[in-house]
Amino acid sequence: MQKQPAIAAAAEFSAFPRMFNGPVAVDAPALMVSRKVDSVAPALDWFRAQGVKCYHLDHFADALAVALESPRAWSYLIVDIDDFGGVDGIIDEMMQLRLAVPGLPVILLSSGFAVNDFGSDRLYVADASLRLPLSFRALELAAEDAPRNNREWRARNPA
């Protein structure tokens, strides 16, 4: 994959040899967004163990630019929203992203979520929401449910 201008500043993490069979499609890298890579490290490690290359950006605006530049280049967008003002801090941008790039499965991470949410109640913002700290089981469920929820989102909002 050639790096586009906005992704040039991203840290790249190579995929590990696939360690176990999980629900992740390995045809495109995952994009992780957080101020510090430590907050998404469990997700980063889990996706890499699935054989998925990952990129990390520390600015939310850069992630938006990258997603808009090449929306089909990514398998998932994972955002630690605590680093960007929580739901209130990024909800407008997330809703705009969902309309501009409806086919990108989005997983939000936050210590402010009471529970993990794999349902379709928050589709206007994301396809799954995970409470921090992360568990590998929650990541597996989110990786499986996010594409399914994303298909529902697109069916509700045809372009």
C-alpha cells in the first residue's frame, strides 16, 4: 500500500503471521487513533495477531483526512475518544465521517462507556463501542459485529 500524504506521519505496525482464526478480514489495514499508542496497544496487538497491518495516528483531524482520502483502504477505524474530548468532543466529526465514509467500520473506545455495546443504537456515530480497559474477547466481538452493523448503517442511509 502506497502512503498517501495524510498518512505519511502515521506509525506503521507490520502484521504478525496470523496466530489464530478470528473474524477479521485481512485484506486491508486497520487505522488506530489515540494520543498515545499505549491506549490502543491491546487493539493493535490483537489485530496484528490476526495478520492485519495497522497504522496509528495521534491526531483525530489526521485520521479524518486519511479516511476521506482513501475510504476503501481501511478495514476498521478504531478511535480512543477519551483522548479527543470524549463523545462530546468528537460527535460532530464522527457523524460527518459516517456520512462521508459510510462503508468504514468504526469502533470507539472509552473509559466513559458503562458497558461494551455491539448493537445498532449508536450507528449514527460508530458500529461498536468498547469500554476501556479492553479485553481481547470484546475486541473479537467488535471486529465481528462492526462490519455487520456497518451494513445495517448503509442500508438505513443509502447514498
